[in-house]
Amino acid sequence: MREISILPPGRYGYDFISGESLPEGKDEYWLRDQQTTKQNWRKLKSHEIEILTKNENYCSDWNDFFVTDPFEPALIRNCSFYGRLRIGALRNVLLRHHDFCVPSGLRNSTIISCDIGSDTAIQDCSYISHYIIGDNCILSRIDEMQTTNHAKFGNGVIKDGEKEDVRIWIDVMNESGGRSVLPFAEMIPADAYLWAAYRDDTKMLGRLKEITQKRWGGKLGSYGTVDSGTVIKSCAIIKDTAVGSCAYIKGANKLKNVTILSSEEEPSQIGEGVEMVNGIVGYGCHVFYGSKAVRFVMGRNCTLKYGARLIHSVLGDNSTISCCEILNNLIFPVHEQHHNNSFLIASLIQGMSNMAAAATIGSNHNSRANDGEIRAGRGFWPGLAVSLKHSSWFASFTLIAKGEYPSELRIPFPFSLVNNNVHKNRLEVMPAYFWIHNLYALERNSWKTRNRDRRKKKIQHIESDYLAPDTAEEIIISLGLLESRLQDTGYAFAGREGSEPRIIPAQDLERGRRGQVLIKPFKAIAAYRRMLEFYAAKTLAFFLDSRPELDFAGLSALLGPAEPDKRVRAWANIGGQICPAFRVDDLRGDIREGKLKTWEEIHGVYESWYAEYPLDKVRHAWSVLGLLRGEGTDKAGGLPDGDGPPAGEPGGAAAFRQSLAAALETRRWISCQVYETRAKDYRNPMKKATFRSQKEMETVLGKAEDNSFVVLIQEEELRFTKMIESILARV
């Protein structure tokens, strides 16, 4: 089919919006005028036209060429202009970006119906059409840069008169499209989760679509934008793309139907060989070295590099993806995936996660259909060469040992190690593994989540502590499961070690028929109880530290009776932000009823949750402390009998002081375990084998006690000690 048509040249650069698409009384520039800051435009003077002509410039109509003062026509050379042109102040200055320095002005370019800001440099650009370009920008050696009249800039909307089938959806969480979301420039992971996770709430879904369409849909004719201070050079195709301020785009192959959010505080960068189509790039993002993204949303401060592929996915803030392929996923903030041979598909990964080399998570080749899903809580760490099947579910902070797992998994135990024992043909799960054996990794993950958060504006709030209400409730459930399995096997937890079994049979952890076992269940129970006690006391201590006017009586009056049976058991991880699940239900109701009419209002609700979270969390910790001490009607609460916390008046000041003292001891124990986890590597004779002496090893690797993270944990211990001592003095 012949796709090249021949048109008369007289209207070149005009009729961006055809007559039937123009609102009554409007011209084709009506939306452009709304997008542009009003200036004192004037027509060219005769001597300016003469200078421009002598400098080998061509314009189809000099009467439609507008400028502002000051204007130096000599700075425009060898350019062709079509349609309405408007240029801001133009002075003889140099623009420098790093070592790249060019004079302001327009040279060797074809420009069609554009607004160009003050003191901007455009050179060697073959085709720029229907763009609004800000002040102090540099555009150099761009093959094609244009905006169509139906541009959506990556937002999942349609323009007036368009058919529904042109709308861009992102198929997150599975490949079937049953959880599709509409991308938009302000989307955060919480929005995507709200849209994708509650699919039975059809009225809410309809409202979300209406809200998105109303905000970014509408009339044909919006112009592309390049905001002030942005540099674009040596690029091939930029089409229907909006670029924020202070962005740096160098050597991109193709950017089409994309919004690149950028600001002076959080500049974004796009590098060589990059191709991005139909999506949103968040503030402060970096995309380099041949990476590809199609139908995507990237959160703030994300990095794609070394040929990474991001397709049909929403990627949370502070994440880094390199080399690998990510397809049909909803990923919450702080995700690390660095290896070319790793693959993640059709998954909900709820943050603080890390994918090892050769991990193949959810390949659709190992199931009969493409509608499977994998759900993993915070801290999901599949190890080397792990292969998992759809559909599987993992509690928070699950570490999966190397292996090809033949069947679907359901792992309810947080902080566990999952192992595929091929020789014994069984699935092995060690609950509380991280707490017992690898506190260095656990503590470092939380520290890393906080330390790598370089966002200047935090719209998506992130819980970085591995002990929070969501994981505390998972622990309580796990204690109940462990107690049940011990009773079924004829054992009872008494808080003693020695005669207890190392392995007990399990069930419902894997779909297959082979054996399933729980390893070190008694140690897991003791660890879980200690984790709960530490979570509760630490949370209450931090709250008291932030409220120095409160003593124990004031805290008791504020929080009321512990009542463990009435505590909030259901907590939602909505984009990395933890909140009581009932708040999400209330939000859904308000959206259904039309009380919330914009995404800004919905984000305001998230912000109100964040303001309420400290009190929500401390109330939960108060109830958990009561549960540990056997208060309330829910005395068992999923907790086996055992030594437990020190005896004392339930809920009384003396018992509370004992809990604080126990928390201090746990904090010191954590510091010791972090050091020991690191130090044992230095005692490994195989590791020493590559060095001539202990001194050489310490020169190359440093000493365990000098490790920066070990030192950091020790400093945190000292701060925690001072805080607890201060609180003990007033309770």
C-alpha cells in the first residue's frame, strides 16, 4: 500500500487542527496559547527580515514570524521556517552544559510552527514541528522532533473523536490484561495497585478511568514541550514527547508518546541507544546504554541501564534495573535487578526486593495459560538461578535458595529461607531464617532503603523498617501455623532447646505431591516471639521519644486498653506505604461515590494516611505487647505458650520497663549478630586461601570491625541505648 501522499505546499505548517475538530470561535493555536507564557510578541521589522534573508533563512510567511525584545536577527542562520513562529529574547550569549558549549540562536534547522524561549540554541536539527521550547535550552543534531495533533504524551487517554481501541493500557501483574491500568504523568505505585488489585470493584475502576480521562484527555491540538534548561543532542526520533526542565537527553534512538518528568532539583537523563515508547519517566530517572521501555511507568529516582527491557510494567521509586527483562509487572519502590540473565514476568513485587543472576520468575512456558501471577511481600530475594512457577505467593522477606522449583508455592512464613532439596525430593522452609542467621543482610536492606532515597519530593511514602505492622501480623499468623503443626506432630513448645525436633512435616506450602518440611521450628518460634517483642517495644519507644511530654500514664491514657482481640489485623502495602486495610476500603468507597474527583485528591488521602501512620503503628504495637503478655480475650492470639517476656503486671509500668530493657538487649544482640555475620567470612579458611597472609587479606578487604555498615549499626545501637535510657527515666 502506498503511504506517501502529495499535498499542495501553501498550507505547510498550518492546519494542525482541522476545521471539524476546532471548537467554535477558536483557531488552531488556541491550546498552544494556553500552554505558552504570554509575552510581548511583535512582528519583524523590515531591516530584521533583510538580515534574516541575507543569512540564508527562509520563511513561508514573514508576517507570521513573531519575536520579543531584545532580538538579534544575526543569530539565526540557514534555517527554514513554516507556520507560525514565535521566538523569545535572543541575545549573543553562550550556553554551556558540562564541556558542551554552543552560542544561542538558530542554525541549520527546519522549524515548523513552534514557540522558542529566550536565549535558546537550536543547531543542525533537520525537523522540529509543533513544539513549545523553553528558555536556555540546547537542541543539537536531532533528526526528527515532532508532535501530532492527537499526542497524549504517554498518558492512557483518548482525544475527542478518537476510538477506544487507540487507548494505551499497561498489563500489570499478569499477561491476560485482566489487571490493566492506564498510565498517567502523576502515577505512583499506590495508584497502580489500587487500580490493579481490586478488580472486583468495577464501579471504582470506572471512576478511576473517568478521573484519568478528564485530566489528560480532551481536545486535539496540544503541543509538545521542552521545558527550560533542557539539553537534547544527537538524537534520532523524538515524537509526541513532553520533556521537563533541566533534562539531559543524549543519543537516544527513539522517544515516542512519552512524558519525561524532570526538574532542577530532580533532573532526568536519557542516554545513548535508548528507545522508549508509550510511557512515563519519573523525576530524577536515568536511562542509559541501549535500554528499552514500552508501555511503562517509571517512578522517581529510577535507573535503567545496560540494555534493560521494561515492558508493560510499573516500576516503583528508587529502583535499579540493568541488563535484564521485566515484563507485565507491578513493582513497588526499591527493587534491584542487575543481571542480564534474570527474568521477571507477571508479578506483584511489593518492594525492598532483589533479583539474583539467572533467576527466572514466572516464565509463562511452565504453565498452561498466561493468566498466572506471582505475589511477593516486601524483601523478596530469589537467589541464583531460581525458577518459579505461576501462581505463587510469598510472605515478606522470603529468601529463595538456588534451584528450579517444580510446582506452585505458597509460603506464609516471613523472614524464611525456602530450599528445593532435590536429593531428598522435598521442599524445605526455615521460618525466621533472616533473624536467626543473617541479620547483616536484613538490617542492611532497611538501611539501604533509607540511604538510597534521593527523592526531593516524596509523593509515594515508603516503609523501610522490616519490623512493621504488616510483618508483625505475618509473624503472628506464622506462630499459629507453627503451633498447629507442632501439635499435629505431638510436640509442644516450651521455650527449651535440646530434645525438640529439628524438622517437622509441613503441608500446603507447595502444590506438588512430594514432601514438605519445616526446619528448626522451635528456634523459629523463639525468634518470632523476640521479633514481636522488639517490634512492639521499639515502636512505643520511638513514639515516646517523639512525644517527650508523655510518661507511661500519659501513653496509657492516649492508647487506652491494649485489647489484642480488637487490634487491626489486616494491613495493606499500597505502593510501599503501609496502612490499615480499612482505610483503603474507605478510599475505594469515596472514589465510587464520587467524593474524590482527581488524582490530586486521592494522593491527598495517601498523605493523610501517612500523617495517621505513627499513631496507627503505635496502637498496633501496644496491642501486640498486650498480646505477648496474655492480655485481653484473645489470649492465645496465635502465640504458643513459652517463656515469653519477663513476668510483671500486664500493661503496667513495671512490665513496660521490662519490655524496654528487653528491647535494649535485643538491639545490642542485633549489633553483635551483624558483626558476627560479617566476621565469619574472615574466618573462612577457603576465603583466606587466596591471600598470602592475614595481613594481606585485611589490607585488601579491611577488618570486619572496620566495615562501614558494622560501624553504622554500632552507632545506631548507641543512639538507641541513649533513647531507651532517657525513656526509662520517665516511665
